[in-house]
Amino acid sequence: MAADLPLREPAPILPLPKWEGYYAGLDAGGVAASAGSIGFTTAPAVTGKYLTDPVMWPMRAPFWAIQNGELAGGGVGGFLGGIQIGYNYRSKYLGPLVAGVEVDFQGVGAGNRNSSGATFARNILVNGDTLSNSASGASSLQYLGTLRGRLGYLVDPTLLVYATGGFAFGGVEHKIALSSLYANAAGLPIQNAIGSLATLTPQTGWTAGAGVEWMFMPDWSFKVEYLYFSLDGGKVRTASQAYPLAANAFGGANGVPADWTSSVVSSPRMSGSIARVGLNYHFASNVAAAGHGGGDAEGAHGGGAKGDGDASDSHSGDANGIQKGGEGHAGAGARSGHHGAGGQHGWKQKGASHVADASAGGHKGAGGLKGASGGKEEHDGEHKGKVHTVVPAGVYGAHMVGAGEMRFAYTPSYGVMRGNYVGSSTIAPYQVTQIPWVPNSVFALPNFFAANPTRTLRNAPDNMKMQMHMFHGMFGVTDWFNVMVMGALSDKNMSMTVFRGPNGSTPLGPTNSATQGWGDTMLQGLVRLYEDDIHHLHVNLGLSLPTGSISEEIIHMHPSGVFFQKRAYYGLQLGTGTYDGLFGFTYRGKVDAWSWGLIYRGRAALGENQSGYLRGLSNEISAWGAYDIASGLAATGRVAATIWDRIYGHDVLIWGAQQGTVPDYQGGERVKLLGGFEYLLKSEGMKPVRIAVEAGAPIYQRLNGPQLGQSWELNTALNFGF
């Protein structure tokens, strides 16, 4: 009777998370921190060279003693978000313990904390004239990263509770401003001068905390984490400001400059707390298939004889409990199976079920529905078995290659800058000369314009033409990890009109300045987080090497009509002079004839350069769409937004009454619209060659001005692989 009962399959046992191997992901949260006090020193640095009556200076010096002060600390708070990459390790000797290491980097949108010092005043001459000084300051956290060890306990196969701690680093911006008010005996102000110093200081320290991580899907985990961090104080920074103090109180002529030096003598310690959530993708085959291998032992169904036609190893587990999924269900060599290599059992099988293996050409894998030859992918994939996603010419690093594959690219671009912006408004060239010049070094002190004590700008840029020839090389270390090297030759040419006269309103004539050469070199790693037949997501982390020159020189016409050779403006230099951290992510997708994508790129200086300055944080995000209008031909459209910060510190050799010499007149925001085409040139026996072009212009610009705005740009790309 029992023989007549229907056969019953055993209830399936769900595979368990494997908590082992590499992972990467994104995080977001909030930060609350406090900064210590900023110490400062103020003192005049006037020498007889810049006084109309230098013999009198020793008599005046006692009235200009050094003044010290301190600005009290305060709190900062705001949003932070970034990426993390880590590795988990397990062993049978550790039992439910999981050990690992994690590195992360976040940009921080933290508000400033403000404080002010007491106003101090003194009589500078016996006739009752006074000089009153006051100081104010602010601090903010710009970016934060950590390198930590992790030790966790599995309270459940899908739930990890862990403690973490290690090294922390961050960029802390400190600002200090001095105000000097000179008044005569009657109390009437004669001269009011303001100087400021802004410095972005890399600081290091430690961090510790704890968290909970939940493996809610195959290969995907969600975490909640708390960290406390403490960054030690940075180094001393000094900046100079030239004040054209009224000199009649000293017995000289008006307009004599006196140089006040403001020094941050101690960058304060920054410490605080982080609370954040994160999403991670785990790259290791993430199953310890219960009942199909069960960890370290062979699976319950494993060990079958492979033979030539029967059992194969359709359910065997490997030594780590990873379900192999077999080579099919059908026996007979298992090559005629429906699902092909990789099978369809388990959460993630070796061979990646339903997605072609790197050595196969189709969707279903070797031996799958489409057979070993697979079915040629539409538009020809960028690497084996993957659908090609169209990407605009001006977007780089959006594709990855397969293991052992290489791709090279040449991407020349052209652009024109035109029109002087202050904020989002444009101004005429003569209006540029009405804007105060902010001298940035003692080399700028001589008052070349005796009739211009207010020291306004004397040059108005007309346009700047730029060419950049970028070279890319990419190599697939594995299917999920690529390395990329990038470098560029640049050519920059700026035309300006020089003005002269008491008010700087008389055009003297045009002058031209140009620089050419090799820029910085970028090394990046691309880590794939997710990929299927439609979607692709990867992150990139890297380092920019300071191979570009920051000491280029130009021949420039002075308002006197004399030509000088001097160090080129900040915008004409070929590199940053700093080691910069590079970070970002790329998402792209494709369905039928439609492609789309989103890419973010960030860049942060890791210290100041040998000339005493660094460029602030830059961020760029682009979103695009594309449509295949014919075989191998697609149209593209893109919107790109860029925010880049000012320059912190200054190069004392970059001087002159031009806006290109002023760190305050750097940075801004820009949104662009671009459109173009991509064409895949196909040849028998060779991989397709990608040819792309796009052009566009800004629809919005807001610049720290006066500063040249962008007029248009043209991007082209030529890609080929092996």
C-alpha cells in the first residue's frame, strides 16, 4: 500500500548567508562635531621700502605691537554621504565570529560654527588717532574617511553585530577675518581694511564605534552604524593682507600700504559623532547552502559520480559550502540542460545563472538555451556576454571590461570661456576694473598705481580657449575589478584687455597669455557592485598624482605698458600640485533601443602643494539618455552639474592686479546641456571601435567673481579594445 503513495519531495532548505569575502557599498547619515579654539596673531609687517618717510618708522613701531588672540570653539552639524569597501574573514576556529577590515570616504555638508574675538584698540599717535582691530572666525568639516578593523558576532545567520575602530582622517576648513579701523582724533574713520585667511587643513586621528548589519537578500546587506571620531590639530598657516592705510597721520602721503599679517597658530582639534546607514553588495558567492553542502562538509546530495552521461555533480557543494548548481538537470553530460553552466539553484551560483559566463557569448551561459555560441548581443557588448550601453562622449570610466581584457581611449575636448560673471550676472570689461583687488602676498605690496589708492583690478579677461587631449587605459584584473590610468595634454590660451588711468577706465591694449603641457595623472580602481541583463552599478576610488606643473610662467603686459615675465595665474597652471583623492559611482542601464545612466565624480585634495595652496572639493554629476536610431548608431543627450570650491592658501609668486591671481575669485556652480551621437565601427575578427561626439553649453552659471564663464564645449571619443 505504501508503494502506491505519491512521492514527496523534501521541503527545500533556504541557503544561508556566507559572510565572507569582499564587499562594497554606499552610506549616508549625519554628523555632529565640535571644534577647538583657533589661536591667531596679528602684527604689521611694514618696512621702510613701502613708506614715504621710512626714517619715521622706528618712532612709529612701538605703537604697532604684536597682538595675540583666540577664538572660542563651537559645534558643527550636517549631512554626510559616501562609499565603503571592505573584506570579511571567517574560519571554523572562529565559530560565529566574523573579522574584517573596512575603508570609507564621505563628503560632509556641515554648517560653520562662528565665533568672534573682542575688539581691541590703541592710540597710535600722541595726537589721539586710533587703530581698532577685531577678529572673527569659523570652522567646518569638509570630508571624512576612516580605515578600521571590524570584529562581529553572528547572533543569527543573517544578522551580524560588530565593534569597529581604527584610523580617521578629514579635511577641516578654518576661516579667520581681521578688521582694522583707523580713525583720527575726532573719531572720524579714515580707512577701514578687512583681511581674511581660509585654509583647508588635512587632519588625522582615530575612530571607534559599533553597528548592526543584516543580510536581507542574497549578496545584499543593510547596516546601521555609530562612530566617534577625533581629529588632531593641523599645522600653522599664515596669510598676508596689504592694507593701504591712510598715511597722513604718519606724516606721509595718502595711499601708503601697511601689510598686516594674520596667522592661524593652531588649527583646532575636531571631534564628534557619526550616525549612518549603509547598503553593501558582497562579491563572494554568498551561499552556505543548508542541505546542499552545509558549510565545510560535502552537500547532502553531493559526491555523485560524474561519468559521461548520468548524475554529473548536479547538487554537490564545494569545500566552502558553495552550491555549484551543477552543469544542468538533464544528465547525458549535462550539456543539454535548460539552464546551462551555473544552474539555477542557490542565491548566487558559480557561473552566474542566466547571465553569460565571461567565456560565453549568450544570455543563458554555456550549454544554455542559446547554446555555447549564445546569440550575438545587439549593438555588440563592451565585453563578452554583456549588452552594450550607450554613453556620451564626455563621460569617462562608465564601462568596465572583462577579466584579462584591455581598452584604450583617446578623448580630445575643446572649450571656450567668455564673459565675466559675478554670481549669476555678467558684467562689462570696464566694470571689472571697478572691483577691488585682493592682494595675496608681500610681493603684491608695491603700489604701482600711485593715483589709485583703492587698488582695483586692472585687467579684464576677454576669452579663454582650451584644448585637452586625454588618454585612457583600462585593464580587467577580474570581471568585477578593473584598473584605469588617465593622463592629459592641455593647451590654454587667455586673451585680456589691460586698463590704465586714475580710475582704471582707459583701455591700454590687449595682452595674451598661454600655457601648454602634461597635466596630472589619475590612477583609479573600478569595483562592480551589481550587474544583470539590464542594470550595471560600479564605484571608483583612486588617486590623482601631481605630474602637472604649477610653476608655469607667462609674459604679461603691465598697466604701465611694460611687459613682465611672471608666474601664470591659477587657471593657467597645468596641475594641482597635490595628491587628490578620487571617488564616485556609475549606474547605467539598457532595455531594447534605450540606454540611460547616472555618474558622479568627486575630487578632494589630500594636502597643500609646495607653493602653499590647495584647490577645494569638486563634485560633478551627469545624467543621460540614449536611443539606437540605426544599427550601431545612437543619439545621446546629457545634463551635467558641477560644483567646485575656491582655492585655499596662496602662491606668493602669483601676484598682480588681475582676477586670476586672487584665490577668492575661484570656484562656482554650473549646469550644462549636451547632445551628440555614438557610432560602433565593426570589423570582422575585431572588437567594435567606438566613435562618439557631443557638444553643449551652460544653461546656468554662478561663479565667485569676477570670473570667466563658459561659452560652449565639444567632446569627442575614440575607444578600442583587445
